[in-house]
Amino acid sequence: MRNFRHHPLAAIALLSSFALPASAETPAPAPAKPTTDINDADALRGVRTGKGVFLLSLAEPEKMSRYLRLILESSHRGMTQQNVKPDFVLVFIGPGVRFLGTQPDKGLVEKHDKALKEIAESVRKLKAAGVKLEVCSVANEVYGVANDQVLPEVKVVRDGFVSVIGYQAKGYALVPVF
């Protein structure tokens, strides 16, 4: 191997090659695919019915409202548009059960009236779309929601965990939403 001390031009050429901009050597990224080409074909290939049990434990009404809309407008509608029949069950546990009452706590209404109304509307739309909705009676008791004051579209079950286990045993995929 030759010593660069004896060939100063070779040393300068070698060192200056490290200073070249990266873009000179890196090809331009491929253009992004149009969103109309985005689908779930690989995941849904051969699937006729999409069975999902959504376990919802959310403490913020605005977040609950967003997720309910997402489940209806993206997940449910997306499966339908891709020729898969959605078979969804939503099981509510935890503090979010407070948002499913026909007469929510006054303080909750004062702070989150808009989100509570959106939740009730989404619950109606989900039920109309054929989605099963269940609320855990244990969570209702813990969070002070009377079982007889739950939105009429939502079925009160004894234990949300047991319900989720039962649906999973029947082949429903678990979709946790926290």
C-alpha cells in the first residue's frame, strides 16, 4: 500500500470524496402511491366476515367519541367497501362507562356536553349498522352508573372481561382501545 504523504493530490481527492452531498449518491425516493390504491387486500384475502371484539377502556369523552367514529367510519365502512361483512362487538369497561348513561353526572355534562352528545349519536349509528354494544355492570357499579340508565342501544352484561373471553372463544379478534 502506498503512503499518501508521497502523493498529496491522491490524499486530497480521497478526502474530498467524503464531502460530497448525500443526494448526489442517493436516488430520489419513489413517488407515494395515491391513497385510492390503499387497501387491506392482503389481510382480507379469503375473509368473508371480519369478527372483532373491541375492548374500550377510555377515560376521556373526546377520545371515546373519536374512537367510536373511527370504528364506524373507517373500520366498519372499510370492511364493507372491501366486500367483507363486519361482525363487531364493542365492550365498554373502565371509566368510559360514565359516558354511556342517559343522565350523565352534571359535572361531566358541564365540561364535555358536546363529546357526550357525539358519543350517544355514534352509539345509535353503530347499533343501526348492526354492531353489538355491551357495557360491563361491574364497571357501572364502580363508576356509579345505574344499569337501568345506560343508553338503550347498549346491553348491560355481567362482566365485560367474561364477555370478551366468550367472543374470543367464538373466533372474534381482540381489538383493545385504551
